[in-house]
Amino acid sequence: MSVKTAKKTKSSISKDILERAYRLMHTAKRMAELYDENKAIASKYVHSTSRGHEAIQLAASMQLKPIDFLAPYYRDESILLGIGMEPYELMLQLMAKKDDPFSGGRTYYNHPSLKREGMPTIPHQSSATGMQVIPATGMAHGLKFKEEHGLGAEGEKPVVVCSLGDGSVTEGEVAEAFQMAVLKNLPIIYLVQDNDWGISATGKEMRAMDAYEYAAGFKGLKRMQANGSDFADSYAKMADAIKYVRNRKGPVLLHANCPLLGHHTSGVRKEWYRGEEDLEIHAMGDPIPKFHSYLMDNGYDEKFLKELEEEAIQTANDAFQKAIDAEDVDPADVELHEFAESPITEEKGERKPKGAEKSVMVDAALHAMDDILKNNPEALFYGQDVGGTLGGVFREAANLAKKYGDGRVFNTPIQEAYIIGSTAGMSAVGAKPIVEIQFADYIWPGINQLVEELSKSCYLSNGKFPIQSLIRVPIGAYGGGGPYHSGSVESTLLTIRGIKIVYPSNAADMKGLMKAAFHDPNPVVMLEHKGLYWSKVPGTDGAKNHEPDEDYIVPLGKARIEQEADQDMIDNGESMTIITYGMGIYWAKAAAENFEGQVEIVDLRTLNPLDWETVKESVERHGRALVLTEEPLLNSFAESLAGRLNQHCFEKLDAPVRAYGALNLPAIGLNVEWEKAMLPNAEKVAAQIEEILGY
């Protein structure tokens, strides 16, 4: 840790900046003291403070402009003070009060989300232990995309500042972000604050090199170092970094050494794991005495500086009491902001236009993408192998890169986390990303971003930052794909609140749902069955439809009756319903041929939000039901839905609602005989129908 001060020179920094910085340093210091003095109140909810980091944080934030974007981390309260936030506002979040300007009491101290005139934009921040670096890089990626396609604002160009602790740089997701930043030459500054601690682990325990040394491996990432406890040095280095990025010369990593003078958090106190010697060494680097000496050397007198300090202390004291007295949250508002409202609320356009030819699902998807890109210049599409000459391993993006250019349709590295997480940043700057995960079996590295960044953003930002993100995922078995190209993942995805899940079973719905998913302001995962793409799997010709017109759109959350039962069978109590989706539609239809007029089939189309009303009405109409899935049955969405239907429809049932799916095995074997043995088929479903009707 560096404890050196800047050379004693006449300051080139303006008087207003110096005085404001000194006052805010003491403000931050007093805030930390207040929280310690009032642990019973302040430590009700976990928090960290910026003690020791004030100089670099203020040096960075005081040079940002309203056009800029910021991704701070959980120790960055001085950054927030530096952009103009008041101590009272920060304390409202500390105490999880109703008027917390960031989240309305939903998330922790120093976890901001801000959209305020005159200040940099701060999209929703997760707990920021490296996870924020991908969305922040996505912001820079989106800004560059807009600038290159004539969608950016005129005049001075914005920068993105992503702040993080050195300990988080060891995260794999950080490497993905750095890789894309240099690959695409993005306008971002990674401000790495290094206090040589990661909770109770020291730097030598956690890393073979610090962030500055590590960054040398990313060709094109300009590296800088600053003494983070020295305001003048930090200010100068940040000025150089901002100028470099604002002039679009490339990304920068600025590594700043800082002392850690406070606790790791209010719940992990420094005296529990740090010895006296370490605390004394860090105290020598306290930026406030250093800055005091610097100001004295540059013509300030002690009396004036004492006045600034006293003003800061009084401001913090008054704010703390005011925050204590502020209104608490209203529990009645707990369900607000899970999703932003979608503009697509009804089916429009022609599903079967006159003279339309039949289309396979993959072509319907391609045509939907073509329409979206043609009519929405802010839309872009990226993922593994979707760009260039291939256009996707299933040809689902064929010729789109050629038609719209490599800036709008492009390949990415093998980086599922970046592919998904970058859409959060893209959305925040006004781009409209569509991405693809090549196979559902490979979505797992991106789940962290989907959960921590995308799903929670609208809710935890109090509705300020819903994320418009369409994530396409080819899914399902298609004959010999084996254990890593045949899996189904919908039940896992459906445990994630705050995202929507779409699963079309035919070409018309593929086109209509794709467009609705794109226009939805929330994250939407679109599961596209590989076995239905080309209708090559026997029995799936029904997935081919007369292709709808360009205006066709289907609202999410609306099921469709794929097949009706005869009314006579219903009246005689000889009918049932099958609730299913995807490949299940075709197993159900084939099986139902043996029970003419007795089987209704409901195509869910959207798994979340679920069209509960249609499903419940269908089950109650028939009194007998089967929920059918391709997934292993145990603990699946289908099993859960069957249980829910048994609970809510019990008095109308003539037989227990049954669920049926694949065998409960960890993977689908490569040999097609293993696949056939594991998965449902028409014959197996027919046996289920017979048992249910005969109950």
C-alpha cells in the first residue's frame, strides 16, 4: 500500500474543487463515525463506508459530467457525495427508508441506481464484487454502437467509469469484460481501488499480481497508476484517463492504492481480523491529513479549513437525525416493480394472410429478426457464430450480418456471462440488444448475470431501470445431440423472478412472440426448440405454419388452445386436457389421435407470465388433466404446475392432475436409443391419457 504524498507544488486544481473536496472528505469521515457511534441504528442493515478511499473517489466523481455513466461499488459513498448526492439521501438508503432515492428501501447502502438531471447516470448496481464490470462494459459497448450508427448525441462524448475493488479483479467475469473492452476498443475506465484486503484475506493470499500487473495481459488496455490517498495525484491521473477515453483512444485501467481505515462492513469489523501493526500502517495513509497538509502548503490557513470541517460535521449530524425521522416503507408496495409494463397487450396483424406460404420455425425466426432490425435502428444482435458468413449454427441468423453490417450483427468470444450481462448495460444507454446462447446446455456461465444483474434491476431500482433484453436459447433434444446439446433448462430459469420465459411451438408463434419479446421492456428468454426448427423430427410437421404478416405480434402471457375436445365428450365426462409446450404439443397431438374428440391441448406459449386463467379454466372444464414436459419430471415446472392445479381445482376434478416428463437422469445419452428411452413420446403419452380417462 502506498502512503507517499504528492510533491509540494502550487496546485493546478481550482479553488472551488479543492475546498469542496476537503469538505466532502470530512463529511464522509463524520458519516462513518456516526454509523459507528450509533451501531444500534446504523448497523441494522449491513453497510460499508469509504474511509481511506475518499481521495480517489472524490477525484474521480468530481470530474464526471451529466452525459457520463457510472458503475460504483459498495464502498463508494464518497463517489456519490462527489457527484452531488446529499448525506441525507445516502442515509435514507442506509436505513432502508421509503424515500431512499435509489431503491425505495429495497437494497443496501452504496448500491445506487440514479437517473437525475445534472448528474451521471447510474444504472442498477448489484452487490458489485466484480459482477458489475460486465454490465458497465455493456454500457460502453452500447455507447460505441450508437455512435457508430448515428444514434449518439452530438457534441462531447460520454465516458463510462466502472469502480471496483482489487480483490474482485480475480473474478472470471472481469476477464470477460476486459477482453471485450480491448477487442471493441470501448470508452470505459476501470477504476480499481486497492486497499490490499478482501474481507479478511490479504492481497498476497488472493492474487499472484495486482490489477495493474494483471491488465498488462490485455493488449490495448491502457494502464495507469495513482496514489489513491493523495487527492492531487488522483485528480491529475483521473483527468488524464477521462481525457483519453472521452477522445475515444481506448479503454483505461487506473489502479489506485488506498488505505482501509474503516471496517470491511458493519458486520465484519476490522478489530476481528486486523492487527495493530496493520492498522497503524494504513492510518499513515489517511487521505485527510495528507490533503490538509497539501492545502496548507498551497496557501490555505488553519482557521478556514477548520470552518470547512465543522460545516461538514454539522451537515452529517443534521442529516443523520433527519434520516432517523424519515418515513418508513409501506409494506403494501412490496410487489411494485417486478416488471415494467409491456406496450404489447393484444394480438395484432394477420396470423394466416391470404396467399402466405408455409414456413419452418427457423425461417419464421429469421424473418422476425429481419423485420426487427429493419424497423428498429437501435436493435443489434450478437452471440457465438451468429455473425459473419455462417449466421448461426442453425442458420437462424443467415445473411443478417451481410444485410445489416458487422456493427449490428456480430460474433462474440465464448463468453456466456458477457453475452447475457452486457445487455443490462446496453439497455441502460438506449440500445436494444438481442443475443443468443448457442445451446441451452451452455447457459450456465451466464446465469449469474441473469440473476444478479438482469432479473433484479427493475425491482431494486424502484422501477427506474427495467432491462430490455431478448435472449434467444436453442433448446431440447433433436435426435442424437447427446448430453451437451439436448438439454432442457426451463425449470431452472423459472425459479428466477423478474424475467419472462417464452417457448413457441410453431412458426406463427415464433414470429409473433419474437416481436413481442423484443418490444417488452423486461428481460425475456426465448426458448427455441431445435427439433422444431426444421420439422425434421418425425411428427412435427405441424410446427410449419402459413407465415404471418410483418405486423403480426402475440402478447406474452397468453396461452392458445391448440386442439379442442368435442362438446359431447365434455358433457359426458369423457374428456381431458393436456397442458404443454414446445415438443410436448406434438407428442400430445399424436397420442390424442387414439382418443378422438376426447383431448383438449393447451399450448402455454409463455411459461412466465403463465396464462393461469386459461389453464385453470381448461382443467375445470374437463376435470381431468395432464401436464406434459420434455424435462426430467422430478421437481420440474410441470410437476409444480400439476400440484398447483390440484390445489386450486380440487373440487372440480374427476381425477388427480398428473404430470409426465422425461426420466430423472442427469443427461441425455448420445446414442439415440438412450434418448428414446429417456424422453416422452406419443406412445408413452397415450398410455398416460388412457389411465387418466379410465380413472
